[in-house]
Amino acid sequence: MAVIHMRIDNRLIHGQVTASWVNALGANRIIVTNDKVAHDPVQKMLLPQAARGVPTLVLSIADTLAYAASEQGQKERILVIAKLPQDALSLIEGGLKPAEVNVGNQAPTPGTRFKMVTRSIAVTAEDAAIYRAIAGKGYPLTSKMMPGDRQNDFLDLLKKGGF
Amino acid sequence: MIVGPQEHFRTVGMDPAADLDELRDQIETAAAAVSGTDGTLVFVDLMGGSPANASSYLALSGTPVVCGCNLPMLLEVLMQRKHTSSAQQLAEQAIRSGRESILNLAQMLSGA
């Protein structure tokens, strides 16, 4: 089955958001993907606990790709949480085929020229290009905080934000 | 409103668009600012939430971080802290009183 959903969220695993998605999707594995986080021993210890019982791996982009393609990975229903849009694009360019791509939280980076396209998603021109590249590879983007939220097209939100 | 204005007490609110590193910074700055001689005690809403994640580096260096904060717990701590000289002990009291304060009033009143 492999990657049933990819969420782009710089808050990684947090509170009820992750739990709700895991339940709605019937996921039995979470992979948090980001090269820096994968080398942070505190995060590697903490994130699986924050996942409250769902088997969780904290991996680099390369290791995420390897796991998803592995025999074990193929048997699981995996929720991939990519920290940054660039992580998501790298995964897709590396061959990951998520069934859905959802844009969650992105905090503004101080010093950049960003715009909040939703209450919790900051976008710069560079980010917009990355999101378009993801969509261009055949992965429509939605931005639902919770599973029950209305489906939308993230590219429309980018346009409304002037990107 | 209940126990009056407090000293050596800080709150850190969180934005929906919070950045974990920034939040960690804000929490650690606040913790350093309130720190007296007997240490610091941190309360967060729930384990696994961003405030808890951001407090985890403090927790690893020995600061008690109590998750699942409720109002009775907080009141107990604010009233007891002048009588306690250990943040760790205060944390244990907080957890006890937090748990003890969860009840069903209907059952309590019916003598059940």
C-alpha cells in the first residue's frame, strides 16, 4: 500500500492533528521526513512518543525513499510528514508516490518576504515555485488542517495570495 | 482572578503558524526569566503537542514539564509554592492534585 498520504507540516507531530489524520486514514506507520530532524537525537526520541502508539520513524529523505520502497514499507499504510515543501518535492522527485498531498502548517521564516495564505501557512516566492513543481508532477495539493475540512485546491490559495 | 497577580510566573501563547525553534526559544527565555533559587516548573496542555515538544530540551536537562495541566492543578501549585523548595516536589504535588480534582459532580452529590 505504502504512502497513503503526505502532509507538509513544519510542526511535525502535534496534538490532535496527527491523531485525527491517523484515524481518518487508517495509517499504521508515520514517517517524519527531514534531513536535519533525522539527525537530532532529541527529536528522534520525542516524536515517536508524541505519536502515541503509532509506530513512527524519523528519517532523512534518502532513508524515507528506501523504506517506502522496501518490502516492509510496501505492506504498511504510511503517513509521511515532510517538514518543508522542499522535503516533499525531493521525496516526489525521488520516486515517492503519495496518494494525496496536503499542506499543513508552515511558519514564516523571519527575514523572508512571506505572505500568510491561510492562518497557518506562510509562503514565499520560492515556496510557491516548489508547490507548483509538486503539482506539476501530477500531485494536486490540498490544504486541510483536519480530515473533515472541505477539500480545496492549494494552487488557488497561492493565486489569491498573489503568487 | 482567583489567586491574584503572580510573580515569577510567565505564560507563553502559541500562534497557529508557530515555528518550533522559535517556540522553544520563547519557552526557554521565559523559564530563565522566572527562575528563582529552587528551579522552574513548566506546565503545558498535552504531551505530543507543540508546546510539549518545544519544552522537551528543558525536560531533558531536568526541568519538570507537566503535561495535561488543569485549573485545580495550577491553583494548587500557585498556593503551595511558597511552602515547597523543590520544583520536582511541586511537580509531583501538581500531578496528584490534578488527578484528584477530576470527578463527576452528579456522583459526588448523590453520595454514590
